[in-house]
Amino acid sequence: MTSSGESSSRRNATMADAEPKQLSPLSIITLQNIKDRPHQKGNRKLPGGTVRYFVNNEPRYGWLLNGWLAEERRVPSGRLYRYYYDPVGRQYRTKTKVLFAWEKMGVIFIHP
């Protein structure tokens, strides 16, 4: 355990954070597409950092379409980075860029 009470297995989190029973088949494919990218930073381990994946069944990511994933990376300094992935595995750095991509695809997003 670290001083923050975090175990080493938690610090080096991988796909275990996104439990398969919570993921749709399309989300599982998206996660695999992300992991298969050779240049993906997610394939590198950050000592002391965490990586977690979320889908649209999480309240803060309920706006995501099926098959899209949100990734939260917390680096050792404590800073949190968020990335979003489409079903093909393309990365988007902000919600605004995701919404712009949806607009280009003809998806209409109505904020609740």
C-alpha cells in the first residue's frame, strides 16, 4: 500500500478497471482496438499512475454513444488527463472534439 492507501495493482490498472460485465460487445471491441494500437500511450505503464476506462453507463459519461469509451489517466503528480475513443479506436482529447466529430457524422446531440 502507498501513503494514499492505493495498492500497486491499482496504480498499474489496465482493462480490469472496465469490468467486462459492464461493457457492451461494441465497447469491448473499442477497448481492444485501443489496446492494439502500436503507438498508443496506453501500452506503456506509468509507475504510480492509473488508467481507467468508462462507458455511457457511468453518470458523468452518460452522454457518450454506445461503443465510445472515456479514458482517465492520473499521472504520479496527481494531474488527470481524459481521452475519448470512437469504436475504431481514434482518440479525441476533449468533449468538444467528440461532439464536432459526431456533427460531421450527422449525429444530433441534445444535451439533457
